[in-house]
Amino acid sequence: MTTTIESESGQPIELKSRELAGVLAWLLPGLGHAYQGRWAKAGLYFVCLMGLYVHGAYLGSQSGPDGVGAARVVYFEGLNFNRLAFFCQFGIGVPAWPAVIQHLRVSGGSKPLWNGFMAPPAKADAPYARDPDLPLAIRASGGDLHARLHRFFELGTVYTMIAGLLNILAIYDACCGPVFPAKNEESESEVEGKSAAA
Amino acid sequence: MPPIAQINDLWFALPPIVVVSLVYAASRHEDAGPLLRHAVRAALWIVGFMAAIFVVLELLLRAV
């Protein structure tokens, strides 16, 4: 069912299927808005949220043969609440799914894929954890990640968490449209603006 | 030391401030004008709040 609301300037905003728009907005920031034809907002959400998420993943990366690999701040360790940050990062949608794939693989006893990209840190009892022939990116423990990435581990974690949480606002916007400020709130800010101008 | 490690830590607050302000404003407006004005106001509030926390911490540090 198509839903249409009005913007502040009276322009119609066609939300189309709100449920589908919400799911698309979760899958990729801005995708739900692109489906609704709200291209400016789609671009804004995509650039802002993916930019912050990719920047955070970059901060949590260390390249080179002796590096810990890419995007090591986004990882999933199952539903045991060992890595609460991932529940926020998961809000970004598909860009966080490699972490789930890595978790499923590692929990099955296999080595992580993609040179450790978004892989959880190796547990001490993992069969590949003590194999010195493997690159550090595969066998890196939690201690290795902190020792190699220093404060960028926390910075990258926070960036990606913020991106995931903010996408919830974007999902709401795709489902229901913008939450226009209350009339009195808007008029207050107009009064502030006029008094500042005077 | 990689170049990014030489950046003053405060600069790392800039991307989240910009993104939080823009996304929050975008969730409240559809038109570009009000959206950008709201984003600027939100960014100033965040920076002001951070500055206030900074002053409190600085005073505590000097008092210890």
C-alpha cells in the first residue's frame, strides 16, 4: 500500500510500501529512500553513514604481511554478549554481514576467510591460533588487536557503532517520513533566529 | 608511525559530529534549507556540550 505525506513546504513525499522501504533502508543506508525516489536523502544517508562506517573500519585495519588485517573492529562472537558493540554495528545492514559469516565459519572450527577481514579474534584453543606459519591476520588474538591497533581499536569501534545506530533513524525516516518538529518548537527557533538577526 | 597516528585526537571527533548532526536533522526535515539549519544548530549543541565537559574535566584536573 502506498502512503503519501507532505513535507514542510507542502511537497508530497511518496513513501510507497513502508515495510519494504524500511527493510531496504536497513540492508544498505539510503537504499530505502532511493526506492521511494527521495534521491537527495538517499545520497545524504549513504555518504554519511557508509562514510563513517568505512572510516571506522579503516581505523581498525592494519595492512602488510605482518598486519592484523582489515576491519578488525567489526566482529561477531555469537549471542553470548562478548562483543556488545556488534549489536550496534549490525544496524548498518549488509556491510556488517561478513562478520556473521566469519563467526559461523570460525565457530565451526575453520580458519577465517578473506585474510581475517571482520573475523573475530582467535581463541587460545582454536586449532589455527598457534600455527606460526599462518599470517597474523588469521591467528590474531584479542590482545594482538589491541596491541597493534592501539587507540584506533576503540575509535574504529565507536565510529562503526555510531553508523549502525544512526541507521535506525534512517530506517524510521524511510518507514514513516521525517519527524517534523512540533509547531511551538519550530516557532521558538524562528524567534531565536529573528532575534539573532536583529 | 603512520600519518593518521600523528593527527591530534580531537580531530577524530569531527566526522561523528558532522554525521550525527546531518543524519539527525535529516530525520526531522525533508527540505534542504531547514535540514541544514537544523544540522548546524545540532552541531553547535554537540560542540558546546563537549566544551562544557572539557572545562569540567580541566577544572577537576587542576583541583587534584
